[in-house]
Amino acid sequence: MQLVDEHHEPTAITAVPERDSVQATTEETSRLEAARLVPLARFAAVQHQQATGRVITVGELAARMSIAPAVAGRLLAELGHVTPAPVNGVAVLGGDA
């Protein structure tokens, strides 16, 4: 005689993606999204420069485009814009001393 557990349902086995592949996919998606934003960032940076006479900062670009400061920083780096790091929370303006 064989005992059978009638109340036990078979467990479904699901595939769990590897952590590295998930991270790679996320990084690739992030790069693609940033690539789509480059023209908008370029426009915002040029318009800001024309209006104010100075280079747009990461914070200003982030606020203007409603994006995270980290993304704004990557976009400015992609555009080749170098903004000075703030000193004690205050933007340092370039120029001749």
C-alpha cells in the first residue's frame, strides 16, 4: 500500500535571473535613456549659457529637466561640460583672479 498526500500541490519552479545580468540590463537601459536625453540636455545647456552667460550646473540641469542629479551629471559629462564642484555648498564661479 502506498500513501499519497492529496493536499500537496506541486511547486512551480521559476527561473531567477542572475544578478549580473539584471545589473547589466539596468545599466544598458540607463545608458539608452541618457542617450535619448543628450539632445535635450544640450539644448538646455546652450539656452542657459545664452541667458545667464555661465555654464549650467548639475543641479540646474536636474531641476530644469526634472531628472535626478546623477543623471544630469552623466549628461553634462557626455556633453563635455565641466562644472566646478561646489565649495561648502556654494557654486564656485570661474574667471580670472
